[in-house]
Amino acid sequence: MKATWNGKVIAETSDANIISIEGNSYFPPDSIKSEYFVKSDYHTTCPWKGLAYYYDITVEGKTNKNSAWYYPEPKAGSIERVGSDFTSYVAFWNGVEIA
């Protein structure tokens, strides 16, 4: 499975390594191409997963603000609810294509 934005593959892994949560594909942290990711100061809170941290994605001079997110410390009970440890797995939105 690949995540692409602005014509570049920004994350890639086998389908077996993807964790699906609420319709989003979460990629293992070692599958993202770190040269495209910059930590953002933006955060949101999910009532059952916890505090989400965000990345800006920059490819060839264009930046997609807050377009990737992850949970570095999932809320107690959320890993059991999902059935897999999704700590620091990365999901995408805002024009990032998953295929």
C-alpha cells in the first residue's frame, strides 16, 4: 500500500502492515519517508484514542499542513479496542492518496 502526495510516494508498506481504524489506513512509523515530514504544533483529541500529533508534508516546495497524524501514546484501552498496537502509526488526509 502506498500514500502519495504531489506526485511522490511518501509512505509505503505491505497491506498486511496497515492497521485500519475508523476507515483510515495507518502506516507503520518506519514506512514513512521522513524527508517529507515535519512535526507540526497542531494537536487534536480523540475521546477514545487520545491526543493526536500531526505532521506537515512538504514535497517539491509545496506544503500540505497537518495532513498526517499519529498517536504517540494511545489512551488506555484503545489498543485493545483496535486489536493492534497502533502507537505512532501514521494516517493521512487532506489530499493524500492511499492505494
